[in-house]
Amino acid sequence: MESLDETEATLRGQAHIWKLMYAYADSMALKCAVELRVPDIIHSYGGGPVTLAQIASRIPSPSPGTAYLARIMRLLVRKNIFSANHCEPDGGHESHETLYSLTPSSRWLLQGPGSELSLAPLVLMENHPWLMSPWHCFGDCVKTGGIAFEMAHGRKIWDFASENPEFNRLFNDGMACVSGVVVRGIVEVYKDGFESIGSLVDVGGGVGKTLAEITKSFSHIQGINFDLPHVVATAPAHDGVTHVGGNMFETIPHADAVFMKVSFIAKYLMHIINL
């Protein structure tokens, strides 16, 4: 007969499996909030507090499902994405109505003007079915040693991006999001290095956001943003930056220095892509 401690440990083990089994619900709720631009809606009211009805009124739908929205908001409040408190009944609110506000976390999900460091593009990229489907191939990867993304989509990620403009945009926006967060810290601590060079090539620079930040702080630098042709084809113009398409395994443009960044997120993503 199990002791009380053994019984408790067994039940905790079961609860742990349930928690892991439904862990995806957190990221799906987060994605939903970003897609509906709930953080921006609350921000438009000064960051809160706002009612559920006020949020629903700004969602572009003739009949938003407020019951679903309430459940999603309740989950995200528990995860500290939003804060909530209950107001006392008065002339403007229903009895004990829940009021929602932004938190430091949800401010990272704003997508309007002045939100250059938003993580919203990364949330949308990582939780899109295109990048979620390779996770379902882990078992096959173990059996055959193949690559998860190729198993899910039948081609390498770079070929898939070149053939699919929407995926190309989604991926580039997500990577630009990572660059925007990382590069400002680099610029702050590596001033002497940047001041001593006249030209800089960013290998795998995506749509050029990293170089745009660098040349903004060091206007004397001539930046060369180097990436695959289908990537730079969609890159916007940046002051002091020239976009060049090519393959880094064949040749890279000449410059005083070469910049290659590998952030934790990028390494993690590349690991999943090539698993």
C-alpha cells in the first residue's frame, strides 16, 4: 500500500503531464491576442483599465465572440500578460465588471508607431502552422535522422521561402524582430569597434534592420546587407545600407569588417529547422 507521500508524488507526476500536454494553450492564446491586436486596443485607451466590451468593440468583426475573448483574457491575466481588477458598480460600469490593463510584458506586443522593438512579429512567426508543423515530425527525425522542416514541407526552408512570398515575409519580419532587440545592446557596448571601420557587411542580414540600426548610430559606416536574393528582394531602403543578394557559401561582398549575429532565438530556430 502506497504511503501518503508516494500517493502525493504520483498525483503530482500526473498533474505535471497534464500541464505539459496543454502547454501549447499559452502560446496559442498569446498568438490570438497579437492577431486581434488586443495590446494595441488597450493601449489606445491609455493602457487601461478597459472593459471587455471596449476591447471587443475595436476588434474588426460584426459580432465578436465575447465569451471566447473573456476566456482568453482570463488565461493571459494568469500568465501576467495583462492585469485585471474588478471595479465597483457605478453609473458607468456593470456590477463587478473586470477591467484590463497592459503589463510590462504586453507592452512588448504593441505593433503601432513607436513599437520598433515589438516581439509581435516573432510571436506570429513561431506560432504559425508553417513553423509548428515540423514539431510533429520529431519522432520521424529520431527514426530516420531527417530534417523536421523538410519532412513537414518537402523542401528546405530557404527553398520554401523563395517559393512562398507570405512565408518569406513572415520569416523575415520575425528575424528582423530578433535583430531589433539584439542590435541596440551591441551598439551600446561596441562603440570603439564600429568607430574604427568604414564599411561593414552583414552576412545573413535579412531585410537590413541590424545595419539600419548600426548606420543610424555610426553614419560614417557604409553598410552592405547580404542575404539570399529572395530575402533582399523584399528589403526596404535604409539610409547608408546597400542590399546585395547572393550565397555566403560561394562568396561575400568585400568590406572592412564582417558582421554575423547568432542570437539565442536564432540558434534555437535553426536547431529546430535542421533537426
